[in-house]
Amino acid sequence: MSSNQYDLLIVGGGVSGTALLYMTAKYTDIKRIGLIEKYAAPARVNSLSSNNSQTLHCGDIETNYTLDKALKVKRAASMLRNYATAQPDIDHIIFKYPKMVLAVGENECEQMRERFKIFSPHYPDLKLLDKKAISKIEPAVALKDGRLREDEVLALGSTDEYTAVNFEALSRSFVRQAEKIENKEIDIHFNETVTHIKIEKDRFLVETNGICYQTKSLVVCAGGHSLKLAHDLGYGLHYSCLPVAGSYYFTPQCLNGKVYTVQNDALPFAAIHGDPDVLVPGSTRFGPTALVLPVLERYNLKTMPEFLQIFKFDRKVAKVLWDLLKVRDIRNYMFKNMLFEIPLIRKILFLKDVRKIVPALKFKDLTFARRVGGIRPQLIDKVNAKLLMGEAKIDTGIGAIFNMTPSPGGTSCLENAEIDMRAIAGFLNLSVDEESIKKDLLGDDVQHGKEDFPGRVISGDD
Ligand SMILES: Cc1cc2nc3c(=O)[nH]c(=O)nc-3n(C[C@H](O)[C@H](O)[C@H](O)COP(=O)(O)OP(=O)(O)OC[C@H]3O[C@@H](n4cnc5c(N)ncnc54)[C@H](O)[C@@H]3O)c2cc1C
């Protein structure tokens, strides 16, 4: 029976919180671990299968990643792949599809050739694909009316890699595997919302509606809600949050795998892509769009007051927003993304973008995907007047860590968990089973994730 007293308490049962539950249960000697999740099951918010792009980001085809960033994501992706491919239910968690990033026009094609030169030594499966090679993998991309499309196209891609993940199934798998570990007290509390966190002597008091848990250490993986709980404790007050929703459109199946497009460097969000939805056979999903919304959870207006509490609009937030809006490309992009939500107009506008990928796509083929797509909680760093595009972590140094994880937070769930696991084990003076982590998850990549980052930033990508 639960004593409500823990060595480690995790708040949030998405892919980040459940990955940490698994890592700490399996690879440390932390004995009593609890997880509190406000919904009735794991992964009901951004990690829900329909709320993200399901991509295992390896960095090679994400044109907004430098080589350095790409190699960091590659390490995280290979940890996830090593975990998933060892599971009995691998077929529900991780999937192989061809993937490519498509360059259209002379400039983008030149950029692609350059990228290939730099990236191919680190990504042995990566190929430079001309129009004919593309047509063999993705006929709908290279052909129009039965003939090769006329504009100049080139792609970088691979055909035999794990490229998609059901992050919801992965979260459930982490919980199941953690619960199986013997000689540990692992408690999962569903349907409980953490309302307040306090420090009392050497303990954190974590209050839900009706119960007060005590814990020596605490990691909050609650998406945008993490910032609210951090603010409650007096941490991260120099951060505000800009929630950016992503919507999708379905078409009848026209792609075999993932087709990304080249990033416009002036824009803070990844360009749209098309791919199969792992749970919706027979269709192709295009998106996501990027729409700023005043809520912390998509389609949940009850999260608006919480957004307003952490938004803390002031001169510095206004400056960041103004700096964004000053850039013509960003201003037009934001405006276009608002139009993407308006019935009829949205289809006409979105079709234009999607035809860059599938030139023969028709208006009647596009359907707005209702109640699909989550929210990326992008942080605003008020001190440096900057919008942070990647994951952010507030490590208080007193045994409490707060994570905000926009894209590619699904891909980096195990690596993030590894970093938190080390910090918490160090704080509790307990040990980490390095050999097993190396054997099970890191494989040949022996570099350990010991970087200390108060707000590590990896460019966002969906
Ligand atoms: C449109 C879009 C596309 C994306 N595409 C990709 C992609 O292709 N690849 C990729 O790697 N990443 C992608 N991401 C990012 C990825 O989905 C997230 O980084 C990841 O799901 C975050 O997981 P999480 O566990 O941190 O947060 P969440 O999944 O949001 O989980 C947070 C959990 O905390 C719980 N919670 C919140 N407040 C409380 C509270 N007070 N008490 C108790 N519980 C609470 C919530 O109920 C929720 O279950 C995408 C995101 C979006 C929005």
C-alpha cells in the first residue's frame, strides 16, 4: 500500500515522466518512486499518438539542425530505438518508413548537396536522391500526371530505418516495464492533479486535490504546466511561455513514408511535412501548422487561466513578441497560420503549401484533422529577450527539476530522463548502473549525457 512518501516523485505521465520513471526504476537504487498524472492513463496530452508528428528525429533530414545539434539528437534517437526494439510489443511502438527531406528549386537543391557532403560521413544510410530515385520511393512526390514534375527537385533520405514512434504506446511500455522491476516501491497515481508544491525542511510537499505527498526529490514533466509549478516554488521566474499549437490535415494515402521540406531559416518553426499516421492506415497526414493559442492544452479552455498565470505579460515579453513580428517572413507566417484555422480559406491556403510535396494533390483530397495536434510550450527567456526553440530545464539544485519539452521532446525522452536520473541520483547520494545503461541503451555510443544545462536549446522540429 502506498505510504505517500517517496525518494523521487515525478509529476506528469507523458513520455518524459514515464521515461524517467523507467530509467530511475531500472538503472538506479532509488527505492520509492511515485508518479502523479492528472488524467486516467499515461500520455493523454502532447505524447498522445494523434497530438504530435510521431517522428523519430535523427537530425540528418532536419534542415534547421546544424551537424552539432543533429548528432545530439541522433544519440537520443538511438537510445529510444535501442529501448523500443528490445520490447516484446515493438510493433506497436516503433515503425520503419522511408524518409526524406525534399528540396524544390535551385537554391534548395544546392543547399541539399552541401548538406549531403557534411552529413553523410556521420549518417552512412543517407542518400542523395535525384528525381528518378525519388519517384521509386515516393511516386506522388516526383510525378505529376504520370510524368516527372518539371521543377528542379532533389532529396536527402534513407529507406531502411526506424523513423516513426507511437509516443503514447512508448509511455505505456515505460510504465509497464517499470512496474515489473522487483524490490522497488513504484506507485502510479492517475486522476490526480498537483495543485501546489512546497518545501518543508528537507522534503517537498506535493499537494493534489485531497492528498499531500512527501518526497526527497521531485521532477516535474508536465509540459507548460511545469513552469507554473516552478513559479510556485519561486524558480524560473525569468521565463514566460508561448504555447504554439499544431494542426494537421488528412488526405487519402499518397505517401509511403515521411517527406519533410526545407526549413526557411527566418522562421522559428519547422516547415510542414507529410507522412503516414501510425494509427490511421490508408491516409496521409500533412502538417503541423504553428498557431499561438492562449492555452496550455489544445482543446482544453480550462487551461487558459494557468497560461495567463505563467505568461506574465510585461515589457520584456512584449519585446520578444515585437522582435518576432518585426521580421516580415515571421509576421506573414503567423498570419497565414491563423488563416489555416478558418474553414474553407484554410484548405485553399494549405493546399498551396502541400503541393510543394505532392504536386497533383486536389482540393477535395484535403480534410482538416479535427481534435488532432498538441501544443508546443515554447519558453520566452526574459533576461536574454529570446524565444527558446527547444527543450528547457530548470534544475533548482535542491533536488527539484522542472522540464518543458516542445519538439523534439518525444525523441529525446530517454536522454532527458538520463540527465535527470543522474542529477537526482547524485542529489540523493545513490548510484547509477552505468554498465547496464551502456549495454541496453547507448550501444557503441559511449558518450554520456552529463552536460549541465540550465536551459539547453535544441532547435524545435516537428
Ligand atoms: C504538433 C506537435 C508535433 C510534434 N512532433 C514531434 C515529433 O515528431 N517528434 C518528437 O520527438 N516530438 C514531437 N513533438 C514534441 C513531443 O510531442 C513532446 O515533446 C512530448 O510529447 C512531451 O512529452 P511530455 O511528457 O514532456 O509532455 P506531455 O506529453 O504533454 O505530458 C505532460 C503530462 O503532465 C500531466 N500534467 C500536467 N499538469 C499536471 C498536474 N498539475 N498534475 C499532474 N499531472 C499533470 C499531463 O496530463 C500530461 O500527461 C511534437 C509536439 C507537437 C505539439
